[in-house]
Amino acid sequence: MNASGGARDRARWLRGEIEAHNRAYYELDAPTVSDAAFDALFRELRELEAAHPGLMTPDSPTQRVGGKPLEQFAPVAHAVPMLSIQTETEHDASGAQHFDARVRRELSLADDLADVAYAAELKFDGLAVSLRFEHGLFTQGATRGDGVTGEDVTQNLKTIRDIPLRLAGMPPPLLEVRGEVYMCRDALAHYNEKARARGEKPLVNPRNGAAGSIRQLDPSIAASRPLRFFAYGIGAVEGWSLPATHSELLDALAAFGLPVCAHRIVARGWRELADFHDLIGKERPRIPFDIDGVVYKVDSLALQNSLGFRSREPRWAVAHKYPAEEARTVVMAIDVQVGRTGALTPVAKLQPVFVGGVTVSNATLHNEEEVRRKDVRVGDTVIVRRAGDVIPEVVATVAELRPMKSAEGDFLDRVPCHPPFELPVTCPQCGSHVVREEGGIVARCSGGLVCPAQARGALLHFASRRAMDIEGLGDKLVDQLIASGQVKTPADLYALTSSMLASLERMGEKSAENLIHSIKKSCDTSLARFIFALGIRNVGESTAKELARCFGSLSALQNASAAALEEIPDVGPVVAKSIVDFFAETHNREEIARLVEAGVRWEEHEGVASAATGRFAGKTFVLTGTLPSLKREDAKELIEAAGGKVSGSVSKKTSYVIAGEEAGSKLDRARELGIAILDEAGLLQLLRGDDS
Ligand code: IVH
């Protein structure tokens, strides 16, 4: 065997290998070699083909990578025009019924004649293209254009692995395949994640992604996008005797190695069409790509012929749509909702819009980071999506439609009318501080005990068996108590009287008394139960027991620094931060004081963890002037509770001076000595241990 024979064999072997690995990777989603090994095979083939141009084949996998960017797309005249399709306006069964009635009328079928057979398939929401195969070889691909003339996008289409460069079996001398380029939602999300990491603009949705990619002059862009293809019909054909039906035609295309979607049936009569429409409608959220309806086609090609066309639409096909999952509307405001666990969610208040089958006036923006990333602002025109039962969300803003105004002092400089969104620093429901979790992404209200948004959860948890064990206080009763306004926080429970309870619906005298009794009984508890009952985030029953054992008293726990907390086995930085945040919140401390005042008590003991590790241990404070919200005694208590000392005069030993309105000589003295001066907010920040 001579050298070029060896090279030819090697090239053939390499192509076979590369294609097999490609199939494993793209179709079976089960890679068989590492990326590096695959790249090595690919590189070897490309080098071999470059060295021996005679070895190049048009269906070689190296041909998918695409050539140089084009100047412009060449026009392609469609030998058989690419038609559009009529749409039934009704979203219910009548859509199928109307189409079937029209077909029967046009075919002059009497009512008692057999049902017409239809091919029912999905209406893919992508971009229509036509693929030309000559003697099985993919030679040209075009967009639909105006239906008569499209654009030559062969380079881009060759990058799509679903499209065979050579058909399998015994393809005819000429076959034009019509179908849709689309993207799977998951693949798009994955692509967008990587695009964002590279600092590129993400794709708005699969359809725009598919259409936009195919219309790029540089084929390397299409190659980088997760494009897919489904065949759903044919154009010009030569030298092939067509099967008798559309469904068999699709079977034949599949046998040529073309991807044909499996979600298709042959249906008889309109009822089976309507059932298909229903079934696919239910499946829609689970179908990995977007569809905007189903398509019905008269199955018999002979009947299709006799039905013919009306202007640019065939009489033998119809699209039966679903309510659109995406729509445009305007953001009127951005509200912040507090969930049952205290998580803050920005929500766009929208000009009501019909999407996904319902009128939507609120859409979630998930979290602050998402709002920033999408840069959604009041006044923006946005794309809203509601798919299946999923909560409506804002997908993207339409940048061109953002309201702008002249910049101050320079009327030619246009700036957005509204600033970027920012989450509030205090809870809109209860005014407690907002704290950050999970790398700063989740913002949460720290007023777990006092926040009305969290009241239901907090009360149920407080009363639960392993917490304060208030027998008979279940979710229905908690709802009633909240609704009646009698109970807002756990301490309110201890102020309930049987006559107050008697006013509640379905509350007999006996059960009212029983409840009062079990509330009273819960007063005698243990420190561990009480700590658990507070519902501190990330503090479960066993952590609560550990905390009670190690600190021995509630005040020792309240004053513990994050560092001291982390000494406890089981307590890491996240749990420690939750505890510190909880006790730093004045509202929570006040609620605890109310509970103690109401008679809740437990045994305390000398802790094994040291209270001297309190946040303010060894620090001396001087208070001067009037603070905006804290009384002098409150501030003193807070400082002392954190292990600090409060002194009456400023000296070199003073660590901080806390100054309010009308602070006098002490403030001057502090300035002289260069001592740190804080206002009330600064003190609270220091207490929370957030030094920023
Ligand atoms: S058949 C004879 N089948 O819908 C009608 N079209 O207006 C020719 N489409 O953008 C089209 N899924 O790309 C047909 N299963 C399907 C389809 C489908 C989506 C698109 C097509 C074109 C529009 C037709």
C-alpha cells in the first residue's frame, strides 16, 4: 500500500471516529472521549486534509467549522416556494373542529363519510430553513426570506450537528428538506451563563437566538451556539417516488438520517386532533424547546394536491396555537415582597398583559442581582414570560424603549429617567435590618419574630411540639388569630384571654380554656426549647441544645461574638452569622423581653463558653446628646449586653463616643483626643459586627 493509500485510510478512520464521538456527545449526551483527545483527532484530520487536498470530502466533519465571514448573503430562489401556514385563532377544541369542517367542505365529503386522517405535529418556534441535498450531499441551505427568495446561509447551517452533511440510505438525486432551526431552553440558559461570564450579552429567548445566529455573516458565531434542527416537510424533489402520506414522508426523512420530532401522530377526525392539542398543551412545559402550537396536515399527499393553495397558504394545513408564553409590557413600579421565611423578592408591577393564558400584573425579578443583571428599571418595556404553572418572570428589558431625559446641565446628554434598582436596607414590612445570605444573593429580613410577613411561620414554629409545645395551637387557629388582629408576635399569645378567643369562629368555651391553659403551661420551659422557639435561621433543635449547654444563659448567648459562637461544635460561620444578626436586631430583643415579662422562664446555669468574648468586651463607650430612636438606657443596655462598658466621661481610654443631637463638651473632648465618634446607626452597625 502506498503512502497516500495509508493517508486515505487514516482520514477515513478519523472521520468515522470523530462522527461516532460527535454522536455520543450530541445525540446520546454521553461523551466517549475527553475534549483533548477529540481535539487531537480533529486536528490530525484537518492537517491530513490540508496536506492532501485530494482526500478532502464534502461531508468531512472538518467542513462544519465554517469558513471566513461573508460580506453578505447571496440570494437563493426557492424552486418550490416556502409557504406560510394559516392559524386558527381559537385556543380551544373549536380550532381543530373548524379546520376539519373546512377540509371536509372543500373535499365535498358528506357528513356520514369516514373521518379524514391528519398528521399532527408540533409547531416549532424557531427559524424556517430549506436544505438542498444533491445525491445525498448537503449542498445549500437557505432561509425562507419572503417565501420566494431566501438567503444562502449554508455555512451557518453546516455548523448544526443535527443536519447531516450526507444523507443515509439511498437518497434521490435532488431533495430539498424544509424544517426549523431551534434551540433547547436548557442549552440556551447554559450558553447564556457562559456568555455572561465572558462579559457578552445573553440571548433573549430561544427563537431570537436561533434566528439571530443563522443571520450572522460570521459562521463561527453560529458554531458557538447550541442550534438544533427538525425536518417537517420537503420542497423540490427529483427522482423519488414520494410515499402516499405526509407521515410516511417524515418516516422516510428520518430514515435518511434527518432529525424528525417524535411528538407526532396520525389522528382521525377533529376530536383526535383536539386531544393531541390538549395533550401537547399539558406536555408543553416538559418539552425541552419552545413551541407556539401544533400543526395539522391532511395526511394523504393526494388529498393535499386536490386541496391546493389559497394565496400563500396551503388549504391542507393549519396551525392551532397555544396562548403565547411571552409578551411585552411596561414596568410601573418595582415592589419588594417579603416571603414567609423573610426572603426579600423584588417584584415588577406591570401594566396588565395577557400571557400564558392569564392576565399578568406582577412578575418576579427573583433577587437584587437578577434585577441588576437584567437592569430592569421603572418605566422599562420588558418581556414577560409565563410558562405552564410557573410564576411569571421578567425575562429581559427592551433597551431601545427605556424612557430617557436630558442630563442636568447638558440637555444633549440623555440619561435614563429612573436609577438602577436597589433593595431597601430595612424590611418594608417591619423595618428590621435586611441581612445578606448565600454569598450576598439572598436578602432576608432579620426581624423573624416580629415581621408580619413571617408571623404565621414564626408563630407555628414557636408553638410547635419541640419548641414551646403549645398544645392545640395549629395552623387554622394561628391564621384566625392573625386575621383577627389579636396576635402579631409570639408574646401576644400570652396576653390572650378566653373571652378574646371566644370571639373566634368555631371556638367553643371549652377549647378556648384549654388553649389558654396550654399557653400558660408553656411558660415553664427550658433554655434550649426557648432558643429553638425563637426561629433563628439555621438554628435547629440540636444546635439550640448545644447553644443552651455551652452558654448556659440567654444573655451570654445574646452577647456572644461570631468568633465565640464558632467555637461551638456544629456552628460554622453561616450559623454564627444568623445568630449574631438575629440578636443584633432591636425588634427581636424587645420581643424576647416581652416574652420574659409575660412569664416565660427557664433555668440558667454557668456556661462553658465565655461571655467575655462578647463583641464589645474590653471596650468603653461614652453616650452624649439625644439619639434619634434609642433612649439613653436602651443604648446602654445594648452596649453592656454585648460585653462593653458605658462611662460618663471621655478619656484616652474611651473606645467610642456615641453622639446624638445637641451633643456638647463630650463631643469636643472626643475630637480633641481623636476618639472614634459614631452616630446611632454606626453603633447598631458595630453591634451587628458589620464593619463596612
Ligand atoms: S409546515 C405547508 N410544519 O411555521 C406549510 N411549519 O407559517 C409549511 N413551523 O415559519 C410549513 N413548525 O417554519 C410546518 N411542523 C411544522 C412547523 C412549521 C413550525 C413554522 C414554519 C414557518 C411557519 C409557517
